[in-house]
Amino acid sequence: MSFERIREKLSILADAAKYDVSCASSGGKRKNSSKGLGNNTGMGICHSYTEDGRCVSLLKILLTNHCIYDCAYCVTRKSNDIKRAAFKIQEVVDLTINFYRRNYIEGLFLSSGIFKNADFTMERLVAVAKKLRLEENFNGYIHLKSIPGASDELMREAGLYADRLSVNIEIPTVSGLQLLAPDKKHEDFIKPMEKVKNEIIQYKAEKKIIKSTPRYAPAGQSTQMIIGATGESDQEIMYSATYYYKKFNMRRVYYSGYIPVLEDNRLPAIETEVPILRENRLYQTDWLLRFYGFSVNEIFNKDHKNLDLDIDPKLGWALRNLHEFPIDINTADKRMLARIPGIGMQSVSKILQARRFRKLDWSHLKAIGIALNRAQYFIVCNSKDFYKKELSPITLKNIIIKSTHSKYKKHFSQQLSLFT
Amino acid sequence: MEQQTTLLYDGSFDGFLCCIYMIYDEKIKNPFIRRESEKSQQLFENIEYVTTEKQKSKRVWQGFILKTTRKQQLDIFKTFLSEIKGVENTLFKYIQTVFNDNTKYLTDYGNKDILKISQVAKMVGREKHRMEAFVRFVLTKDNIYIATVTPDFNVLPLIIPHFKDRYADQKWVIYDVKRNYGIFYDLKTVETITMDYFSKLNHSISKEAYADKENSFQELWYTYYKNVNITSRKNKKLHHQHLPKRYWKYLTEKRKDL
Ligand code: SF4
């Protein structure tokens, strides 16, 4: 292969793929039983980090950035005047194998613009995965994008070779989608999701009876939503996310702050800042829902449609529910311990184990590593010394913000001064 | 208080276990374990030299395995590999707790030794994980993939299973230039080796030894790395937090000469 040409293609097609934030390489187990190349231990590895601090774990590229569609939020859209390129199937296979052997990556994340039609495109993505698995004996991670509208047969084949499949819903609301991607239908997104979900359910059922049932997308499916392109509220976003988690058994929903790349009067202006802080708060909320036992209607209600930017969502919830506090570290159950601001799940399990031996006081809690600057106002422990003053939520919030050094401080210093 | 006895050993894990053997065998009351290469703080010491014998270390370890979980065994080994000064003595107390049949106390994170071991093991675990991430193999003319590293802790023994399993069909070497030894996989087993090729001054494989397309793939990787960056999201602090500068010299994508 001509090295210079490959290099040019790689720069174009990596550049076009980078707006998909998913980089997970975890969740799917694949053993290297035949002394082939690679394994997938179920724990993703970040082999590097970009200068914006994102994990680089997969070779994430488009097969091509030719596209017949014209979605407003996408750099690859038909009407955008950019350089186009396309990889050959074998080129992608060679790059993947050679990067993998040097320990640069965990595997491949292959997506594509849509050329000709959905099936034609999907067929080629599947061909790459098939070659890697069958010809190269490759057991590393493969994530394929499901092309909206692809046929059930192709989606079934895709899952036999890929660890994960994803369709990016991109726009959280149906009306937003209509506005920005008028020639795409909502059902086209849903159809492959539905198929993948059903295949996974079927695989699990058959596996119980027939051990040799071929594995199907062991790392499940995920999706991504662009944040801040169409004016939706955090509540709408998280309700959509909850819907996708429940309805399609999503492993992950990703939130990607909209990066203005194109001039278009339906979209935020080109100089708009990327809503990185908002994105971060949404991820925190996602964690609260998936691991901390919160339900979405505890975090949002009709008076509270958007997350606070200046404090994390758990603290926000606590301040709105001060009547639940203080919580006694030495007696509270797991569910309540998990709700204390400044205490993560790891600390929760350490507390549960340590308190079987003695009553815990401040020094124990400090050693265990909980963030006392936030937690101290919400707990009592084996000490007479605790926070007794009755405080209004707003005063408490300000005290806590002052004692916390947030990496995002510059974003809200102005708001802060309004309260002091 | 009874006089302290200093047990000197060779720095290996087996040697350390032999110290434990001796403490129990000779009923030493107030032991202090130290590796030979470490300087002493005290003027007068009552010194015992411990010789490393496989059967003795094996007996201690087997006794330990019977009473502990796999995670606890790993934590002990990891903490030992931290090479932190005096860590042997914290480990000894832990092992004593086990041999006194008090294993239920091993989850008592209110106890400072137990907490310390869990924290150090975690630190070492993090370094292990980093090595699994940041090793960059270079393919040489001999058809061997070689990487050099200088980990903060002595983690090569911990990463063997990962690399052996993952790169089962290629020969590879991972070399710790700081501790001057490496691990070599020859398609069957992994062995410990030392190589004269590397020295304090020569940390990496020279270009003359590269295989045919090696340089091209390094450049392609570099191209890829440059192109996945999103400038409008730049966050230097976060970048350095995830990718501390001391690891950069081994990362192909961070090398200046490409
Ligand atoms: S179909 Fe996909 S690649 Fe094509 S313009 Fe729409 S989002 Fe972009």
C-alpha cells in the first residue's frame, strides 16, 4: 500500500470520526483461546489521551466520509465542502492489526458515512469485522456502527463478529431530529436497536440450552446524544436516556457537547463554546441513575428542569432534600450512604466493612478517603463534634462552593458573586 | 522492650517470605526486616542474615494461601513490589494477623496497617494498569516486538499474564531499564532476562534495528493521534492528569522526532 496515500486517508477519516465520543472497550469478554492475536478482558484500557483529556482506546475511523445525507449537525454531510476519502476493506484490517500488535489500541471502532444506501454501507462494515475475526484470528475489541435502516439480516451478522453495536440517536427529541435531519426517519434509528436487543435476548436464552450458540454482541449496544444543538432541557435529555436504557437495554448512553463546525441558522453560532460543564453534569447524573440508586424523577421535576452547573447533581439533590439529613454513618443503610454528597460507592463499601469492627469517627472517614468538605454537613458519626447549625440550602451551597476547588470555577465565578 | 533483631534479605519476594519463616522458626520477638541494599538508620544493630530457600518460602506462602482470598494474596504481593522503604514490616504484621487466625480483621479499614496495605496495593495496581496501557512495542529485524519502560514500582511480574495472553502469537520483550531486567515471551513461556543492549544512557531501540515497515506504522499512529484531537475542547490539566509527563518518553505518539 502507498504509505502517503494511507496517511492522508487516515487523517481525513480519523478527523471525521472523532466527534463520536464513545471510546469504551469494556464489557465484552473474548478469550484468546486459540493462541491467536488479542483478548478482551472485559476491562477497557485507555492507551493514550487526547489533549482534551479523552481516552484513546480504539482506532476510531470512518470507512468513508462520502455521504448521501445532509444532517445539519454533521461535518460529513453532503453539502459540506470538504475532502472526501474511502478506505479499502483490507487497509482497515492492516491498520488495526499493526496498531494492535504494537499495543497502541484495544481494537477498532468503525463507522461510516452512508454511500449508496444503508445496506451497501453496513455490508462493508461487517466485511471488515468478519475478516479480522476469521482471517486474522483477532480477538480484540470491535465496535461497529449500525447504519440506520440496515436490514435485520445484516444486523444479525454484525453482532456475530462485533463486540458492540451502536446507533447514535444524536438528537434527543423527535422534533429536533426532524428539524436537523429531515431526510432521516426516527424509525430508522429504532429498527436496528430493536433488532440488536432481540438478538441479545435470544442469544441469552439459547445459550442456556445449547452451549455452542454463537456469541452475539457481548458488549451490548450504546448510543450517543448531542447536547446543546436544539435547545432541549436536561430533563428531556435524561428522560430520553432512561428510555433508551430501559427499552433497548443500552449499556451506555453518551452525551456529547455540540461542537459548532458549520454555519447553519438552525444551529448555535459557530463561536458558541462547547458545553463541557453541562456534559459533565449529565454524565454525573447518568452515574447516579445507574449506580447510586437514584431515579430520574428524583433529580428532575417541573420546577427543576435543568441541572445546576455550579454543583454536582448529588449535592443538588441533597440541598433540595435537607429533611433527609443528617445521616448517621454508623447505622444508615447502603442506599442512604450512597446519597451523601462527597461519598462514592467505593467509600460506601469501605464504610460498611469498617463499621463492623468499631464505630467510625471523623479520622476514620478521612482515612477512608471521603470528601469531608462536602460530606461533613450531611452526616453524624462517632463524635460529638458535628455540624449543628440550621442552614438554608442557599447558604449551605455557598459555603460548600467556597471550600471546593472546582476545575470549572472560571465558568461560574460570575454567578457566584450574585449570592455573596 | 526486647532488643530489636534486624533481618537482612536479598530483596526478592521469596527472600522476604524466608524472613517470616525465620521469625516463626526461631521465635524472634522484635523483628525488623530490611533488604540488604538499603542503608541502615541505626548505629548498633543485632543483624541476622537470611538466606533465600525455595522450600521455606513455599511453606510460608502455602500456609498463607490456605487462610486468605486471592485478592488478599495479590494485595500482599503488590504491596511488596512497591519497594517502599520498610513496607516489609507492615506486611509482616498483616501476615501475623492471618497466622493468628484473625482473618476477619483483614477488612478492618479502621486499622492503619490494613488501610495502608489496601492503599499501597491500589497504587501499585494503578502502575500495573498504566504499563499495560503505555507499553509501545517496536518491531525489530529479528521479528521480536520490544518495549522499554521505567515503572515507578517493580510491576513487570504483575503484567506477565496480561501480555502473554494478549500477544500469544508474537515474540515480545518488555524491558525495565531502571531495574535492568526484562521479560521475554518466546511463543511458549515467559522468562526473565537481562540485555546488555540497554543501559542508563541507551533507553530505546535504535532505528537501524527496526523492521521494514516499523517507522511507517509509528508515523501512521502519530498521524492518527494528531487527528483525533478536538482543539475547541482542549484541556491541558486533564491531559496531564491522565497522561503524566514522566510516561511520555515511551509513547510513540508523544515523540518529537516523528
Ligand atoms: S447520515 Fe451520518 S454521516 Fe451522513 S450526514 Fe447524517 S450523521 Fe453525517
